[in-house]
Amino acid sequence: MAFDFHIVTDYYRSFSLVQADLRAGTITCRQLVDGYLARIEENRHLNVFTEVYAEEARQRADDLDRRWAANEPVGRLAGMVIGLKDVLSHAGHGLQAGSHMLDGFVAQFTATAVQRLLDEDAIVIGRQNCDEFAMGSSNETSAFGPVRNAADPTRVPGGSSGGSAVAVQAGLCLASIGSDTGGSVRQPAAFCGVTGLKPTYGRISRWGLIAYASSFDCVGPIAHTPADCALLLEIMAGPDEFDSTVSNRPVEAYSAATQMASAPRRIAYLRDGVESPGVDASIREATQRTIDALRAAGHTVEPVSLSLLDSLLPTYYILTTAEASSNLSRFDGVRYGHRTAEATDLIELYKKSRTEGFGSEVRRRILLGTFALSASYYDAYYTKAQQVRRLIREETERLFAEYDFLLSPTTPSPAFKLGEKTGRNPDDDPLQMYLADIFTVQANVVGYPAISIPNGATPEGLPIGLQLMASPFAEASLVAIAQEITDL
């Protein structure tokens, strides 16, 4: 019978199945790559990839097939086809962060996380569309245009790693590597019905990741299952001499943890996630069903409230915009990136280059951050936000002294319509977009690990996500409980 990739992708929802068929000779790496390339072409309307590495991926697949046939050693990720969010450096390949500011820029080195995947024989099939400089919650701020949700192309995929999530959702690759500053892996994973993992801050090196907010940014995987996310984390994590903020703690066997039975756990759930009228009714009901299932499985599940919940978003946006205004100052039109052709002096060169190169959302956040860092308002905004960040961390520490996990919906609503919350119409409130991050930003503010897993769908068929947060460096128990819930 002729090989039919469309049939294969119906059940290739885990890397273990891919590897089993590769070992059995049912499929080859070249067939996998050709199948994914065909699906990418068929789904161009979703606007997922900004660049596809077709010939490079085929050559890498052919080499793996040759080594497999010759019984030569292959890496742990041989046969895993992945995509990279357009903020991760891959030497010799374009890197634009979804922005005209970096038109034509080619990466000069490879990010540590990416290199570790390549060293284990992963096949990179292309770079994926994202919100400009990872600033957005809907993937509508990209200079390449919006990504569309495969469940309903009239709706957003979430952001900023929207292209990465849709690529997995639509079967355009098996897994993706994104970045998470305030939910940018988990929120699109929820909107697209896949799994997204944000590790502990410093668990994965940020070397080669274009910086948005350096004390928040994390590299994280998106896949169909917690087990595949765990494997990718295990390979990417660990010390790196190029990143002074990365942890030197030993890397645990995260992939093995997903195969072990979980002991009864103490789980807190966010009361607002199942009681607040601001949360979509379908999401509240789905979250409650999971809570009931966990109790039936023998876990202790109790409601908690966060006294500083209303302070999470203001704290997050003050601090991240402040850090963004500093990090993005390097894009000045002088050393690299877009340079205006109309400047008559140096100040005009800076102003016009940045105005022309950056989109409206990036300019807004730079201006907000610069304002928060200005001499007259530094103490009133930046210093105060740092103090509140400390209070949020202390409250979170008290919670995790009593519980193993904090459970909540990943998002307060399912995927919304394209253009619904962009703030481009006079009657729109641009702050409504920021509220999509209400449940995800806490993990970034305090630096804790968190994962979003699929949790059913709305009556309209839109995916729902469930989020679990754990103590720092407790990724092994986090992926284990996530896999258990997935298997319930």
C-alpha cells in the first residue's frame, strides 16, 4: 500500500509512535519530512511559517535514514521534526522576530537550546510566525500578518508563539520551540488544543533568544503530549557558559517521570478560575470537571484565592515594558537592522529608523517602559512594581509550602475573533487583550514552572486549556501530573 502521510498524522501525536514506526521500517525520516512539507503547503492560509527549510530538512532526513540503515548511532530526537519560533537564533538562517526592524537579518550563531536539539538529531523544518518581538497575545502584531487558528481560521491562535502552536495543532511538525514571557507558550497552546511548557526561570539557557524582558523570558516546548514536552525540556535544559542566569542544578530525567504513577498530591485550584463570571462558562465547567476527576483519583484538591491577583497584570506590564525599552534600544538603525533612507542627522536617523521598523504594539510598550523608567516616575512605577513582585513571590511561596500544584484555567476565554481585541477601532479597549494573560503571568512574575494541557472544548469546538504550576525546579512532578490528567 502506498504511504499516506495524511493517515499517518492522524495518529502521530507522540514521538514514541514515530520512533516505533521508524524502527519497524514502516516509515522513513524522508517520508516524514516530505509529508510535513506537503501539509505546510496545503495550510499556507494559516500563515504559520515565515521561512521553510525544505531542502535542508530533506538532506538531514536522508542522512538519518542512511545512518539508521547502517546501524550507526543516532540521537535521541532522530525523526522528530520541529519548528522554531522566529526569536531563536539558528546560524545561517533568517531571524526577524516578526518585525520589519530585522528585515534581511541572518543569525550569526545558534541558540544553546537549538544546538542541543540539533546535537540529538532533531530536524528543523522552518521558523514560525510570532507576535513582533514576542509582544502580543494573539499573533496579530507580526509584520508577516496574523496566524490563524486551525480549529477556526477566523480566530486567533494566541500569542506570542501562535505560529508554533498552530504548527503542532495542524500537523505541520511534531513539536515546536517557543518563548514564554507572560504566557506566550501556554496561552497559544490552550487556544490550539496542544501542550505548552514554561520551565523554571533559568532552567533553559536564553543564549540566542532575542530578549523581550530578560528577567521573565523562558524558552519552552510545544507538543501534543506532556511526555514529548518533558523529553525536549530534558535535552534543552542545563548549565551554559554563555548565560550567567542559567541554573547549574542537575537536569532530571523528566521524560521518565511521565511514565511513573503519581502519588496522591495536594492540589490548590484558583477559586476565581471556576467561580468568576469573567471566565467563560465552558471553561469554568471544564475546569470543574477536571477538579472532580482529580479528587476521584485520590488527590486532595482545595480552593485558594490570591490576594494580589488584581496586581499581577499591572506588575507584569510595568516591569516587562521597562525591560523591553532597555533591551530594544540596541535596534537603533546604526549597527544592524532597518535603517531609514531619509535621515539628515543622527537623532533623525534613530527616530525614523525605529518608527519605520517597529510596529505599533512594540512602540507602545517601548514608550510605556521608557516612561516607567524616567527620573520623575521611576519610584512611582518601576520601584513600586518590583516591590509588589516581591510580595507576589512571597504569597506564592506560602501557597506552595502547603500544596504541590496550583491549578487554574490557562485562559479566561477560548480563542477570540481576529481583530476583536486589537484596539484599532475607536470604541475598542486595547487593555482587553492584556487580560488574556491573567492566569499565566504569575508563573513568569515569580519564575515558577507551569504547563498548559488540553482540557476539552467549548460547544463551538474551540479548544480549552488547563494550567498547572509547580515549585521551582519541580518540572519532573509537573509533567508527571500533567500526563496523568491527560490520561484520565
